[in-house]
Amino acid sequence: MENRRFESRPGKIAPVKRGERYHVKIESIGRGGDGIARIKGFVIFVPNTQVGDEVDIEIKNVKERFAFADVVAK
């Protein structure tokens, strides 16, 4: 996994799309308590996870600077 931050610029397209599935590792926890994973530096919020969890996720909602996903398998 790359550690570079996703740079949000006008016209830059998020590297994920709704409905796509990925295997990710939770790197940290956000202020709201959701786990944070990154795909090509792009932040993905994953509820009900802890740092170090490796999970399969499905992207549910994509915003300009981040996305939300649900766990489909641990």
C-alpha cells in the first residue's frame, strides 16, 4: 500500500468507485471512531474495525477527498 497522501485537486478523480471491493489493512482510527484505510493514498472510512484489522470492504459512498465502505469479510 502506498503511503502518499491523495491530493485533492479540481478534476482529480478518486481511485475508487461505489460497489468496488478491496482487501485493506486498517491503519488508524478517525475522530468518529471509524477505522481508516488507504487506497493509493485515498482515505477510506470503515466502521466497526480496529487498527491492524485486515478486511474485505465494499465502497458505499465516494466523496471528493474520502470514501465510506462496509466490511464484507474479515
